[in-house]
Amino acid sequence: MATRVADSVWQHANATHPLTACGLLIGRTTERGLWVERTLRCVNLVPSEAKVGTFEIDPRVMVNVTRSLGSSPNRIVGFYRSGGEPLAQPAAGDLALLEAWPDAVLVIQGERMLDGGGLRAWGRSGGKQVMELEIAVVEPPRARLLVCPE
């Protein structure tokens, strides 16, 4: 995961706090694992009174993003949301999302630590149950982040 991705998730979470920020993770599968290159901030469709810890992204956005990526090596590789909980554990809705998208990852932003942490990733390995995945944050060349229009 690029440092700009981690920073983008944190900034989006901070801007919408205490409500839940959400978005798409764009990247590709490499020989070393899943590479998340950029984020796409999305509007949380869950009503505001229920937005803490839950999210829903408009399916039309996901279809449009998939089409716009076309034949590029990049695709939607997962989702992110802000947490509110210190340990960033997946909730029931998160587990349902990972059931519907078995190859996707979910990154949850918990409390940001001094070292820039607070991100935790969850997904399935080989179709098994949901488990925590290791995140490596690296500094690649700068590129443009996408923003979902509101």
C-alpha cells in the first residue's frame, strides 16, 4: 500500500469524523501480493444517524469505476472505512461485504498511532474465513488520487 493511500484514508476519516468515511481501493495483484495504488472517496449511503461504523457505497459507482479502469491492470481490489473503534475490527456488515466480494480486502482506520498506524486490513486467503492481513506501507512515486464526486 502506498503511503499516499494510508494518508488519504486517514484524511477522509478525519474530515468526516464522527461519521464513517468510506471508499474504494484501486490496485492490482502482483507476485508479492495485493498492491493498493490509490483510493476513491465515496459517499456513504447509510443514513447519517446510523453512519458510525457502517457504510454502503452506491453500486453504480463500482460499475462505473470498473468500466473506467477498462483494460488497465488496475481494478477495485477492496474497500476502506473509518472505524471509531480503537482496534478497527470488522463488523457484521463488513463480513457480509467480504462474503459478497471474496477476493477483496477491507481496510479499517482505527485510532491513528504516533507511528502513523491505526490501519488494519481484513480479507480471505484461499476462500477461507476472514482474517487479518499484513499491511506494508511504502513510498512510491507520486500520482493523482481520484475523488468520487458528490
